[in-house]
Amino acid sequence: MTDSELMRVADGSVESSEGWAARLLGTDWIEYSSGSAACLVNVGYSAAQRARQIYATESISELFPFVREHLRCAAPLFDGRYVVV
């Protein structure tokens, strides 16, 4: 991933200087968007890890080559503990 500045915005979303954004939609979904394209990513909970798990491994979206790494960078900026699986 190239150098990118990440910023947490007022609603808890994360925005990148590269033009992508990740927004929590309740407890079960993250909306990942880049330009005019967007996709949903499933979020679960692991009691063993005491963390919300972001399932960014499968999708038919053309965005998914980037989603995993971008969400790995964004996860520390979300409220709570999130891990990308």
C-alpha cells in the first residue's frame, strides 16, 4: 500500500487521502467505498480474541484486491478492538 494519510471523522468512519473510506454500519457491517464504488464487509465477534472480526477475504466486488489491506490500516481507528481475518 502506498503512503496514505488516514483520518477518523466525526461519525467514526475512516477516510483516506487516497480516496477510499470505511464506515461502520451497526455492529455487523462495514461499508468500504472508493470513488463511486462501494461494497459491504461482514463483521463478527470473537469471544476468544475479545475483538470484532472483519471478514475481508471473500467477495465478487472489484474492490476486494484492496479492501483487506485498507481495512487492516483503518481498524485501529475504529472504536473498540477490530481485527481483519
